[in-house]
Amino acid sequence: MNTHGLLSELLKPKEKASEHLDVLRSVLKQREGGEAVLSGGLEGGEDPLEILNPAINTLGVLFMMSSRLQNQSSPPVRPQLIANFCNVFEPEAARLAPERVTLLARGILRSSVSAKAAIPLLLTLLTRYAPNLSYLTTIHPVFLEACVSSSHFTHALPVLRVPITKIDKSLSDLHYNDNLQYHYYGGVVFAALKKYKEAEEFFEIVVSSPAQVPAALQLEAYKKLVLIQLISHGKLQPVPKYTHALISRALKNNSPYVILTKAYPAPQEVLTALLEKEIQAFAADGNTGLATQAIQRSPRWILKKLTETYLTLSLSEISQVIGISSEAEVRALVLSMIEMREIHASLSPTGTLTFLDDPSANAESVDKLLRDAQELGRSLAELDRELGIGREFLSKALKDGGQSENAGIAFMSEDADIWGSGMPGPHSSAAPNW
């Protein structure tokens, strides 16, 4: 079947969209040039995409458009045709061919004049294709990649703020790496916007995702997680116990990240010298900006540690410890930390800082914590009761535990890359150096 014959078949009315799907997949099974038929034009020079209505013939346009966008030698697709498809396609029909939706999303990003131009198209495709944004799809990471590579980070927030709670492989041809890429790019977005709590959460999901062999992107996420934790906590935090042991071992003792972690927090002069010495390593990972932000936060963490030892300190004493010679800068730092409730203290007119107890640690707060703990206990008891109802099922599951466990591992590591794979990471244009 040639392109003209395919178009004729697609223009015939069908009772179900699946009938068109059978025709399209039979074309792909042709011995010679199945994709060429999809991406070709008509003998008279007409463009099949100009003839088909994407609202009525969603699958036909989806297959042809995705093929054209992937094949650089085929005629280009007018941007207006792509925008029209994203706005009017029938979601239920498109979900019959999730692999072509993946190709379309990647093709939109690749063929757009800029990543910025691809953002509204991918966002429309994503929001209309998924039943709701809580379903993870293969469009999610492609959309975030467009936001990151164009440095339009705020455009990603409406998607990132919807927690992923549903995975449906019949809806989208998801693989292990799609989950890693989505959360990695999400972490990059949050880090760029200085939303460190959210960035830490997303990078930790990447780092702790189970696999028989860790993916390269997990190591890159761990490097960023280390710097985010220095910024947010002033020290390295333990990763979840189920994190693959190779990930934490990958940063050797002479790694710039380990050296920085061991020295942190320290006067900015010391840390800046360390960064300058290892600048090539941080720059190669695209982490110079995060390392610089960690160094800028160091005086705050030094001052916070002083509250654990001293009751009062003068501004001159603080200046000597944190390595800032200007007393005016120290005063501004102290007042800023008091205002942001990073420390609980009062500063006298003479420049004496007196540390105070945390006002939130009162009887009312303790009572609230107790009430919350009791409520959590009741919820856990109810959950235990519900699980107990199916005790026969649980017993059988335990007997078959070994087989189920192996199957789960095989599924999770189905597409896991080994170290050094070509996974999009900080070495690509999609990961800016802040």
C-alpha cells in the first residue's frame, strides 16, 4: 500500500477507531518502507495532513505526523498543523497507540525552532492526552526537558505541582527511564527556582529508585542532591535505606563533592578556594551554580551551629568565626536570619546577639504533636484492620513471595542503563549550569 492508498483507507468512515489502527499497523508491517508510506506525500504534491481532520481521524494524523517529525528527509510539517492536532485530537483514540504519542512528543521537541516554542504544544498534548496530570506519561519528561533546555522553569510548575499517583502502562508506553528523567528534570526545575525542599524530594526519588544496576542519571542526581542538602540542611543527609549501595559509593573520597561535604560549613574564603581548585569537575557536571549557592549559604550554617554552644556573642566575635570582615555585613546576615526564623535571637543596639529558646517548643505545640500521633495511630490501626480482612490472600502471597519478588525486580530494571550510558544529564544542553 502506498501513501495515496493509505489516505483513501483513512478517509473511509469506520465504526471504531480501532479499525483505522489495524490499517495503520498493517502498513508498518510491510516489508518495504512502512514508515516511508506514513511520511510520504501524494503524487500531486498534496499534503495528506492538510486533507485529514485530526478531530475525526486522530489515529491517521497521529501516525503520519509522528513519522514525518522523526524522519528528517520527509517533508516538514507546518507548525500550525501540529498546534491544531494538539488542540483537537480525540484522546480516547490517541490512547490506542501510546507508542506513537511518544514519538510525536519527541518529534515536536526535536523539530521546533526552539525548545521554548515546543513548550505550549507539549503542555496542550500532555493535559489533553492524560486523564489527569496525576498519571505519569512519556510526555511528562519530554515537556520538562523543553522547559529545562530553554530555561523557562516556571512553565513546568503547573505540571510538577500535581503529584504523580497513578501509573498505567496501557495509557502510555512507560519505561524505567521515563520515571528517572521526569523526576530528574523536575529536580533541576525546582533547584533553578531555589525551591530546595521540592528539589531534594525529586532528586531523592531518582537516587532511590530500585534497579539491579544503577542508571547513570541516578549518579548525576546524587551529585545534585548532595549540593541541595548542603544548601538546605548544612550537611549531608542519609539517603533511604533501599538506595542502591553503588550510588553512594560512586563518589570516592577524593571526589570534589566529598571534599566539599567534609569541609562544609567553613568560611567562604576556604570553600571558594576549594571550588576554584575543582571548578572543572563541577562545571563538567553542570553544578557550578549549585556549589556556589552552597558556599554562599555557609555563613548562615556556621552561625546556626554557634547557637548550640553560646548564649551570647558580639558581632565582632561572629565576624571572626564566619570569616566576614565587614561588621555591617554580619549585622545584615544576623537580622536576616532572625527575620526568617532561622535562628531565635535578639540583637542589642551595642551589637550583642543573645540566643533564645525556640518559642514553638511550648506546651501547646507538644499537645498538637501528641494529637497528631494519636490520629496517625488510629489511621494505622484501621489500615491494619483492612489488610487483615484479606489474610488468606496475604498468606498465599507470602508463599509465592520469591517468585513475585523476582518478577518485580525484572520489571523495575527492564530498561535501566548501566554507568556511563547516554542518558540525558548535566552534560547535555537540557541541563543548564545555574
